[in-house]
Amino acid sequence: MDRVMSTFLRPPRGWAEVLADAVRILGAISVIVAGIGWGPLAAATVGFASFGTLVPRLVGVRPGFDIAFALVILTAGWSSVLEIYLAARWWDIPIHFAATGLAAALLYLLLMQRRILADAASAPRPVAAAVLVTTALGLSLSVFWEVAEWFGHTFIDEEIYVGYADSIGDMVAGGLGALVAGSSMRALSAHSRADAVRLNERMARELTHHFHRILSAPVFGHLATVRHDGAVQVNPMWFEFDAASGTIRFTHTTTRRKFKNLQGNPTMTLEALDPENPHRYVEVRGSLVDVTPDPEGDFYVRLGRRYGNPDQQPPADKADRVILVMQVEKLAGR
């Protein structure tokens, strides 16, 4: 199953994710309320906002981001139904600031997951890159929002307020909101704190000295991934283990079968033998959580030197090189 759908269908973990799903359910119920109390146009407006609350779950953002986005977008929809924008003209500005900023950050994460945009973390100046891209997305969303308001005013309901000053002000507010969201991208894109704590506690229990010694040694690992037809593909791989973050990194290229396997199914399993006793081994189960471009082959060179070649040079296919980051979820072996 595609990684996005796997994330969307995964049961909530912890009270924060339960709360985020509860907000989505309330949003769906409010569509019925809007239809009964204010008519089909109101139902369509709130329905569009309610549908938008599903996107954070598809992307798999941290619960705080998920809840904030859902509340803001539902507030934006209901503010239109209740005509708050007409009663308090200033209310439009904070709504555009918050909604466009969060939407731009969410769109950036989605495009990054689908490999349409590169991860800003891989850029020489990651914060500046995230701010630039997110702000550009926010301004684009602001233009789309204003066009939608114009369309609604022209063809659906003349009561929808439009105007030059209003449109420019809304776009400026949306752009500023996206700029702030971009500068906070590291926090917005982080994994759940609770998940990280649970993972680190489990790692501490399972990562015995024996397993740590095997994973830290320059031994070949056998990495298994799942093909599109369900068959398992296993290949010997260089790797680097980071006990602090509970991750394992591999060098690979975007043109090979294993990379394509992981785009369809991020599940990964690594097995490595004890260099001192081949009857002992460690099995690591996890999933792909990041793909970082390595166009100069620097990580390939680093691994080559780790595996005994002090004169290792970048490979001929360095332009296609990436770093696969595996999040460790389970350790086993003997």
C-alpha cells in the first residue's frame, strides 16, 4: 500500500492524535449543521474546510500541527458562514495569516514526501531554503484564495466581499504567515515527541552492547525491501548506524530497483552478522523516513573509508546518489 494511505489509515497513537481525529469528526458533523441551519452554500463552504482537515493525516504531521491546522481551517469556513468577515473586517487578516501559513507548510511537506520538492534540510542553508520555498507556496495559495473569492462573488453570491485593498492585504497576510511557518519548519515537520520518547526508551532496552557492537562495526548488512509484486529483494549494503537518533543510513541511487521498492513500501529490514562469531547476528526492522540528495557522493566516500578504503573516490553515478535514512523500530537477534 502506498505510504500516504498507510499513514492515513493508521490508528491514532496517543491522546493528541485522538484529539486531532476528534476535531475532524466534529468538522464533518458541522457540515450537516451548516446545511440545516444556513443552507447548501454554507454546507459546501464548511464541507470544503472539513475535507481539508484530512490532509494533515495523509501527510502524517505531528499532532500539534494537525490540530492547529484543522481548527484554523474550520474557523475560516465558519467565519464565512456566520458572516464574521463582514461584521469585523479586520478578522480576515489573522485568518489569512494563520490558514495560509499552515497550509503552505503542509503543502511543502506533502510535495517533499512525494519527491516533487527536495528536503530543505539537505540545502547548505536549510532554514533560508525552507523560508523561501514555503513563502513562495504561501503567496501562490493566497492568489488562489483571492481568485476563489472573486469567482464566488461573480458567479455564486454577490455578498462575498472582494476589493483591491482587501485582496492585497489578504495576500500580504498570507505571505507573512507562510514566512513564519517556513522559519518554523523544523518544529512543524518533526515527529511526535511521544513517538520519539517511546522509540528511545525501547531502543535503550533492546540495544544491548552486543547489538551495538555489530551495528557499529564495518560489516556488510543484508537489506531487505518489498517489491511491487510482494516479493522480497535482499542486497548487501554499506551502512552507518546512529544510536543517538535510532537511525541507519545507506548510500543508494534513485535509478535502482531497491529505491523504487521503497517508494511503494517504506518497510525495511537489515540483518548483519557478528564479525567475531558468524553464529550471532542482529536483525533491525524499520521504515524509510527520509531521502537526502547526495549529488557529490560525499556520503558514499565516507562509507567507503569506513569500510577500509582510505582513498575512496566519489562514484561515477554520484549525480543520482541519495542517502536513505531508516528509522529503527525493532531489534532482534542473538
